[in-house]
Amino acid sequence: MSEAPHIPIFRFGTAYESLERVDLVDTRSETLLARVSQANAGMVRRDLKKAGTARDALQAHTTADALGWCRAAGELFRHGDLPIDGERSQSPEQYVETLSDTSGLPHRLVRANMEKVHHVLSNMETVLKGLTRGLDVSVLDQGMHEQDDLLLSFYPATDSLGIVLPSNSPGVNSLWLPSIALRIPVVLKPGREDPWTPWRIVQAFLAAGCPPEAFGFYPTDHQGSDAILTGCGRAILFGDASTVERYAGTPTVSVHGPGYSKILIGEDRIDDWGALLDLFVESVAKNSGRSCVNASTLVVPSHAREIAEALAKRLNKIRPLPRDHADAELASFSNPTMAEGIDADIDKKLKTPGAEDLSAPLRGGPRLATIGDALFLRPTVVLCHDRNHPLARSEYLFPFVAVVEVPQAEMTDWIGPTLVASAITDDPVWIRSLLGCPSIDRLNLGAIATPVVRWDQPHEGNLFEFLYRRRAIQRPAHAG
């Protein structure tokens, strides 16, 4: 058997092999899949001094050029054989298999996330129109543009965008892709179990003709991550609540922590809940419940027990299957300690009166299950009799949902921070209340599952407004 591939550091155009490396192994067989070079914080800080030169390399091209790179990179990412190191390449199917082996995602979910990245790259012009609210993006090339007798001018707020990525879902890489279209270099810190996705995207862009200076790729530790977050003029941080708490309120860092996304049903639609079960299942379980847009709480004005029991029966059909099974919907955990910790946390909170696990009698066994050589958390529906129970507004990295009964008039005050809320109602008075609710970042009005995302309508921040500032500009009126 040949030696495993080596994924290098990429220092704004230069591949670099470090003496310090981390082994990536198959979580089931411990087979070595790759060695990944590690950057230290000092290297990151030194290299960030080159960010201005990297930005100049991108700004020398037009936005039309960048959109062309995106389209070509999308096709290459989805269909091409792309380099892993200087000696070997990786086919799309090899990418699917290796990412599944290190992350626990079933093959079909890796492919679904692959399609998401491809879709965003292929439709980047539409994405930019949404981010800029229809602005003619040629203004970014010219520096100044006249529109309706007004002078518009935008300038970059940073030399680079730093991104500290997670390993839970490869689709989150879609969120930084518009930075290249906006001609701002990226500094990527990949998740430990998923260097594959950002590295493959970088290779796709390089093959599409994008300047190599556009990319920094730094597998690193916590200190290296901090160097990226503090050294880049703008940065995005993905992580759990404890990880993102340190940077909450920092204007140069966009934090993407737990979403606490929810479904809210109005009094006028609650009697139709049976027709909404498919929507509930999709909202809770799509992408194996690993996304911040998955619903973790279902808030209803009545029928809580009936809904929770029916939902528990439906989710119980999602069973652990081998990763390459065509029907696999549930991801296993590459880190047993994480799975065990989640399971223990739920059981500990269930000891507090006011909630019951309605999935427990249906499972016929523990929530934490070893199937073959993989560790799973089985879907869980908790009915909270007490709206203030600690599980009523909790979020976990598997299909978990709490069903909570709250009077409609009190829902907007009760829900707390909510990345996506799907509000199912036709009540115009309540809709106005929802529109004025500061706790909701993205509001779906009607029967729309929480994971449904229109990429021209960002659900978490606006990358264009994060990376560019509008400059006030005027010149003398023409004499006439």
C-alpha cells in the first residue's frame, strides 16, 4: 500500500510541508487516510503581513473574472479530479468516501453538501445580487459609479477574510465562497476532521485560473485560530456556544454558533398539524440534524403531546445504517467523547422535572448506540411540560427536538435567540409581531422547513456589507 497523501499548508500561493503533522484516520478501522501539515501561530501572524499583496493580486482582476472562476470551480469541485498533494489527485467519489470516513457523514449526505457548494459557485452572480441588493457589481471594479444622479463608491474594509471552520458539515464552506467573487482573499483554518472540503475548493479555484495568492490554508491549533481571528481585518468563526462566546460582540468577527432554530405554529393553523409532519421531520433531521438551521424546538399553542408522539414515531424510522447505504440519513460520530457527552447531558437534564423523552420507548434501547464499528445518537423528541425546562431551548449535533406549548401571544417574548424561525400562520396581527421580533434572524412565513435556504437571501449576516464599506463621495455640479 502506498504512503498516505500529505495535505500541506498553503501560504498565499506557496505549498509548505511542516515537520509537525496530524494523522487523519478512518474512524472505524484506524486506517491512515492523510497526514496534514500543521501551522503554528507565529507562521500565521507572519504570513498575514502579506495579505495586502494578496488582495492586490485579486483586485487586479474584474468581478466578471471572479464570477468566471466561480462557475468553473463549481464544475471542477463537483466533477473533477483535483490535486491532494504534488503526487496524487482525488476524484469526486474518493472525496465522498474519505470525508465520510473522517467525519461520520453518510455518503448521500456528503453528496448533498457537495451539491450545495456546487450550486452556490454556479449561481454566484445571483448570490451577489442578493448580498448587494441588486447593485451593479461593476462599481467594485471602477471604484465609483453614478446611479440616479448619485455617486456610489465602495471600498474593501479588509485585506483578507479569516474563516475558522467546523467539521460537522461541509456545506458551511458555502458561506465564505462569495469572498472570492468579491475579490477578497481568504485565510482558511479547516476543521480537524474535514480539511478535505476547503482544500478541494481551493484546488478547484486554482484549476479555474484564480490567482493562488487568493488563498491561505492553515491547519492549526487554538492559538493559530486566534491569530487568524485577530490578525485578519474581518473573520468568521464557527463553533459551539463556549467557542464563540469569546468573540461575541467583536465587530470584526462574525460568530456562527448554535442556531437554536425553531418552528412556531399559530392558533389559526395548529389544528392542521398532521399535514405538517413532513415539514417537521425535514426541519429536524435534514443533514442528520448537524446544521445550525435545523429546528431544535417546536413551539405550539396546543396539541403538544399529540404532535410530539407523532413526530417521535416518524423520526424513529431514521435508523443507523452503514455510511455507504443508499438510504443512510444518520451520521455517526468520529469523536466518541462528543457523542457520550451529548448523551449524558440530555439524560442529566431529563432528571429535572417537567420533560420526558418520548423517543425512549420507541427505540427499544439506549440513545447512544454502537452499530457495527460506528457510534450513533438515535433521534430524540422531548416533550417539555415546563416551558422553562433546560431542554426546551437546547441544541445538539443530531436529530433532536423539544416540543413546547406556549400561548401564541407569548411566543415572541419566549423564544430567545433564533437563527431561523418558520412561522406557520395566516394571522396578520401575529405576522406583524413576528416581523418586529428582534430575536429572529431569518423569518420564514408559511410552511417552509427551517433548512430551506435561498442563497440570495442570506440567513446569517451579509458578507458584502461585512467586507465592503460605502464611501460618501461628491463632486462639483456641472455649470450650465
